[in-house]
Amino acid sequence: MKIVFFPLCLKIKMQKILILFALLLVSGIAGAQHILLERAEEAIIDSFYERAYKLTTDAMEDEIVKKDPLTYYLRAISIYHLSKEPFFIKKNPEPIKDACKMVIKGRDKDKDKRYEGRFDEFIADLVIANNLLAEEEYKVNRYSKAIKIYTLSHSLNGDTMAFFMIGKSYQMSADTPNALHYYKRLVNMYNEDNKSGKIIENPIVDPFLFLTDYQWVKKNYDSANYYLDVARSIFGEANTKINFYQYLIAKDQITNQPPSSLMMDVIKKALVYSPSDTFFIKKENALALYLIRNAIDAGGFKDADSMIFRFARAKAIKSNDPALQSLKDIDIFLQPYSENVMWKMCDYYYVNTHDKASAYLAKIYILRTATPNDTIIPTQKDIIARWIKIVDFAAENETSGFVALLLNQALTDYPKAKELLELKKKLLVK
């Protein structure tokens, strides 16, 4: 047998031809595969969704094309649009669910994130359609089914409405632990986004109120108020639901609480958001006057002075607020100037037989009004003159007992003042 040897150059040429042929073959196959997806995409653009569905069916049967994430995104789009067609639903009874699964499959295969963001608008529409199916289940109390569908929606694009409704479905099915789990996560998401300056689109107040109510029932007032504070940072201070909860919790919180500065903090916070509430206005006044009287009786005049000035200033500010004018019929301490508030406090203590506190408030009032303004320090002469003027006024307009209280305080402070002693004689003659 004769062996034929090919020249080396001829061998090299043949290898090149074979390689080129292989490349052309692969290129042709890849091109054919690429054409399938191109045609499917064109069909979707032209609204030929049935054709796109058939093309993606062929693509999914191809060993190479089925690895392309685009296959599943295009199939999801075609299914979504065909879900409105009765003939398609007959063969595919859960088309929206199938479309959702195709999106998830496409995303899982898109390892290098080639298509990330490209189909966001479509996925948002798909989530809306899927949420509508979940809502149908929710409305007929099939909460476990609703949870599954909402969970699928949330897995597609992190839809917060779906996430909320998962918690809501657990709440309605009396599964409090799971409801708490989802609501806490949602509240934390809102809180973090809010702190970072991120705009929260269509936030939902219900999770905050559920968590508030849960803590309130357990008498965990600090935790209940925490959720209201976070809610207020997101929804603002005018949300009626949040403010109503604040009102109810504050009212409950002070029911069994002894009079204290902590109780006053609770009342003041409630009044910030319900400034016209009669219950808290009266509670604030009663508590403030109680704490001031106790401080005076105990000789804690520095604390008493601080509380008196804060109370009087706050009432004067409220008195000048146009939105709160109607409260003057309810709150006798709403006066245009803080000095007027102090005089009202003096009168209140006298009427309620707290003579020591009444006399002390009279003294504070005299010191505050002895000169035209706060920048001038009153002399002894200024103070005595003011006492005389006020006692004279009281003699014409108040009871004799109140006049005696004022004069006794003036003489206690200035026992040798001739003007005061003369005034006493004059009043005794009367």
C-alpha cells in the first residue's frame, strides 16, 4: 500500500478551511438562535403577542437559546398580554402567575445583569396585576392564598404595598407574630429611607398604628409613643389618625400616674397635636398649679419660679395665637401677657384656699410689674408703690379677705414701710 504524504503547506491550508467552516457553522446556528429572540421582540412591539409566545416556546426548546435571560422576559411579556384573552386563559388558567415565574427565571439566569432595569416598567405593571389577584383572595378571607400571591409580587420588585398586605393578611387571620414581623420590617424600611433623605412614595400609616396599639395594650407606653414619633416624622404632624392615637394613649397613660413632671410631659405632648382639647387643657392647668403649689409649700422657690414663668409664658403665647382664640372661654389662664397670667394664678390659689401660694404669686406679680419693663431692676420704693396701687385696686374690686392677704404679704416683706402702714390704717377705718 502506497502512503501519500501531503505537503506541510497543504495540511495547514486544510486546517484553516476546517476551522473557518466550523466558525461559519457556529455563527449560523447562533444567528438562527438570535433571530428567534429578535422576531419575538419585534412581534411584541407590533402587539402580536401570540406569535411572540410561540417564538419564545421555540426558544425555550433550544438548548442554547433557553439559556438566554431575554427568552424568559419576552415570554413573560407575551403571557401578560395574552392573559386578557379567553382562548389563552382556557389553556393557561394562571397566566399572571406564569408571567411572574418567567420574570424570576429570567432574572436568575441574568448573572451578568445585562437586562437589569430594562424591564422595570413592565414588571411594575405585572406586579399591579398580580396584586389585584391577591386582593380578590384577601376580600373573600382566603388569607393564606393572598399571602402567597403578595409574596410573589414582592419578590419581583420589592413592592411595599404587597409587603404591607402580607402583614395585613396575617393580621386578619389572627396570626399576630407574623403580622408584627412584617409590620416591624416595613416600619424599619420607612424609617431608614426617611433618615437617609429618600423620598417614600405612598407610605402606609396602618403598620405604625398596629404596632402602637400592640404596645399600648401591653402598657408599654414608651414603645407605643416611639412608633407614633416615627410615623409623625414620615406623615407630618397633621395626620388625624396618629394624633388621635396620641390623644388616647396620653389619656390612658395619665389615668393611674401620680402627679409629676413626667405626667406633664405626656400632657404637653398631647396638646402639641391636639391644642384645642378641653380634657388636656384642664389637666395641664390643674397639674401645673398643683406642682407649683407643692414647690412653694416645700420651700422650693427656685423650682416654683421656673415653673411659674414657663406656665405664664406658654399661656401668653397661646393667647396671642389667632387659631386658639376660642379657647379663652375654656382656659381662664389664656391672657395677653405673662404678668396677667400670674395675677390669674394668684386669684385661683386664693379662691381654692391655698393662701401661701396665692401670696407668693402676688409677690412675683408685684416684682414683675413694679417697673415699665424687665430691663429695669425695681427699687424698694418702686415695689412698695406697686403694692399700694394693687392693694388699692383690690380694695375696690375684690373681697376683703383677698385684700387682707395682699396687704399682709406686702407688710411681711416691708414691715417698716410707712406708706404700707398708713394704707393699712386707712383700710381698717373703711
